[in-house]
Amino acid sequence: MADTDRRPITLAVATWDYLDQLSKLGTHGTSVPDVAKTLIEDGIRQAIKDGFLMQRPAPDPSPILERTLAPSITQS
């Protein structure tokens, strides 16, 4: 599973109410955060499919690793 990052968001009261109604149906999740997550992720996947967004490859962790290891190697 991918890493997650929790961030607060501000939505209109009507949007929260709509998400709450969907959570009670259980079609997109059983809580407001679950429904919001599902709809956001589905929307991003659709935008990638439609060409509005481009999926990027995962960043190469080796430059970070080199910066982390370099000081300890040179100090030996």
C-alpha cells in the first residue's frame, strides 16, 4: 500500500452533508473520510486516464541515500 499523508481540508457544509449521505449508503465507504478518500482517488485515476494529469514514476531514493551516507563515509 502507498504511503499516506493526512491533511486537513475545508469543505462547504453541503458537501459534508452529501458525503455523510453517501457514507450511510455505504457505496463509497462507511464514514465521511472514507467516502472523500474514495471519491478523490477515483477522480485522480480518471484524470490520469483522460490525460488531464500525467502519472510520474516514483522518485529515485538513491540521491537521498547518498547524501545521508556521504558524511559518514568521508569522516571515517
